[in-house]
Amino acid sequence: MGYSADEIVNRATFAETRSMLGESFVRVLGYFREDGVKSLAAIEQAMRERDSAKLVLPAHTLKGESWQFGAEMLAALAEEIEVAARHYVEI
């Protein structure tokens, strides 16, 4: 199932972040990409290991950074993973 760019990224949030960061935007967006790749790898590893505790931090990180750049679908998915992982850690 394909999604349009507007469904993947909230352009208003993206533009607001771009405006706030000014000249630092491209550098910080690069950090988001690097951190995102690391977070996804950590989530995949934790899933393979069936270790809920190891899911929490990378999902939380991915969620927060995604919200900042308007990647709302990704942020919502990361939040679901984080909430589920926290639940299983608690029980």
C-alpha cells in the first residue's frame, strides 16, 4: 500500500522545524536519519531477541525525533511499540 508524501510527513510541522533550526536544519535532519537507522536496527534486534526492555529506548527515541520532523505515521508506530514494550516490561 502506497502513501502520499502528505500522509507520510506533516508538511506544516516539517516547515516549522525547518524554520526554527535555520541553518542547522540540514545537519539536524542528518542526525535524525542516522539516529533513525540506529533505532530501527535496535528495535529489530530486540524483536529477534524477544526482549521488551531493549525495545523501549530506541522506540522512544524514534518516536520523539519523528514527531519533531512531522513524520507522524512513523512516530505513531514507534509509540505503539514503546507502549507495548513498557507494558510487557511491567508485567
